[in-house]
Amino acid sequence: MPDEDEAIEEYRLGARVWLADHVLPRTGRRPRRTVDDYTPEVLAESRVLQRTMFDAGYAGITWPTEYGGQGLSSAYESAFLEEAARYELPDFGPLTATTFQICVPTMLAHASPEFLARFVPKVLVGEALVCQFFSEPSSGSDLAGVRTRARRDGDQWVINGQKVWSTFAHLADWGMCLARTDWDAPKHRGLTWFAVRCDAPGVTIRPIQQIGETAEFCEDFFDDVVVPDADRVGDVNAGWAVTRTMLGLERAARRPEETGLGGGPGALAPDLVRLAARAGRIDDPVVRQRLARAHSAEFVGRALAARVGEHLRRGERTGAFAAYDKLFRGTYNPIRARLAVEIGGAPAMTWIPGDAEGAETSLAYLNGRTSSIAGGTNEMQRNAIAEQILGLPREASVDADRPFREVVRDVDGGRG
């Protein structure tokens, strides 16, 4: 459509001018922030920029206008992101993805219009960052096995329980919380989602110290936390449908620069080239083969992510289609981390204290398996592809149709 093409090009040019006048450009190699670099003060700077983008009409580009968005097609969003690739956009760390790519899009698909009209504008202006109160110590990968309970009390709910591995919950304003609202229904049919303020009375959030001496994840405790029914996301006991939407979005969540193909494959694995040069191995034929392997795999990964993202934006595939991208990352990231160690050798594993860049290779190696576990294991992604995309028989289940109260009783040996 020539008219639409012209409109998008005009939009692109306007964004180019606005970005140059209002946003700082990226200079040289973008410094990598560690998890602990994100503080309330750092996030406050990005909140101001988020508000500036909203005022200019560049926040929520594809979100509905009735909730503060711009109501434009994904082509406009792609044009803006391409122009913005050279600029420092709001950076909320992992909360960027959980808020803008996972939680709020899930809300848009399932929450009431009244809730969305109240909540989404707060997100768009930077006042509400959202984490996930999802996983639990007792359920592991069985996300339908949550035991955090919500008891109805008139026009409000009282939540008690525990969550874990909640990314950046200590810096979030709200969390999407999955709770059990019917213990006599099978485990997938008695769940409900709620939006819970992170500073609500009865909510305790504790960062967890990790092997890399950072604290990205948190454990969360809910003791008689009162949530109004108006902050419920989706219908009562229909939380599994909401969960499936969230999982599809979570699998596909990426930073914009990780999915764009731009002018082609791009520069040859710059970080690995630096490691090779530092180790004096830039002319080693084996090292050069490893550089080429990493470079080609990353281009394939970006192409796959771009294809998955485009299908999801158009609504042409189910959320399970995103499992292809998630499985790629879970499979390739450990290989990539190992390649860096092999290329850089011992110098890549040593650094001066306080040199965050020097520790990148070691931390990437320590965290290399994260993508194969977090957000659903590689095995779960293969199941999703097999059952929901390829139409293969479902994996056998012994508890899917039993009242959850009985399942807990059997698991706890009569103690539940």
C-alpha cells in the first residue's frame, strides 16, 4: 500500500528528528550494566525519559488508544525501533521485558477494560514497572502446581503464600501474582491472576545472592495481603488461559537490538574478537573457526527471533511458536559461553577487581545455562513445539484431572 508506506516513512523521519533532539546517542561500545548497577536512582532517570517518550507519542506505539497507547501497526513500531537503535532508550534492566513485553501485553489480552484504563497509562509514563510473582519453591517447572492461595472476602481477596525467582521484584512497583482460588478443582482450573503492589502491607521481598555475587532474583512472601477484586487480571479460576498467554510472550521476549537484522550479519562477534586479540590468538585458525561459528549462529538466532516476533505480532501463530526462539537460546547460549572461554583462554577468566567488563566472560560462563532453565526448560519448549505446533500426542499426566487438594495431600503424605 503506497499510502501506508509513505505514512510510515514520514513517521520514521519524524522519529529520527525527535530522537536527535531529545535522546542521548550511544557513544562507542555500549557499556554493559551488571545486575547490581540498577538502583532506584538509575531507574528514576529512565522513568523520566519514559515520560518524555510518552508525551511525544513514542510509548505504547501498538497499544490501544483507549489505554494511552498510539494504536498503530507493528510496522510503525519497527520503524521507530530501527531509528532508536543508535540512542539510549529507557533501561529498566530485566523489568523492561517483564513490563512492556510480557506482563502488560498479557493484561491487554485478559484484564477488564476498567482495570486497563487505570493501570496501562501508569506503565506508559514510567510510574508502574511490573515483575512476575509466578514460580514457587514447591512447584518448580509445574507452573499449574502453585500453592499460594487467594481467599475471597467480599470485594477483595486475601493472599497468602510464597513465590521465588521473581526477577527484579525488589525494584518493581507491581507484580502479576498467580494464586489458587479453588482447591477442589483440577490444578489447571482453579487459578486466578492478580495485580499486587510490591509495597502492599504483608508483602516481603528479599533479593537472593547468586553465584556471580549479584542479586537479580528475589523470594517473596505474602502474609494476608489484601487485593481489591478490581485488580484481578482475567476471570476467576480461568488463570491458566492467562498463564499460557504470558508463557508465549515470555518465550519471545527480547531486547530490540537482539532481533533486528539491519543490514545483514553485522560485525564479527566483537567481544570474542577482543578476547582473541587479548590472548594473542587472532591469527590462530582454530580460533578463527570458532569466531565464525559464533558469528553465524548469532545471525541465525536474530533471524529466528525476528521471524517469531513478526508472526506473533500478526497473530498468525500460537504462543507456542515462540518456543522455537526460546529453545534456540537455551541450546546455544551455553555453547556461546564455552566458545568465549576457549577463545580467550586463561586471560578471559581473570580480571582486576572492580572491572565489570573484565568479568563478562566468567559471568557469562557461570550463567550460561540460565536460558535453558529460566522461563521454562529446554524440555518444556520441546514439549510445546511437539504438542501445540506439530500436533503430536500429549505427554501423559497422572494429576491433571484430580482435585488439587487431593494431589497436595498425596504429595505431602497426608500432611497438606
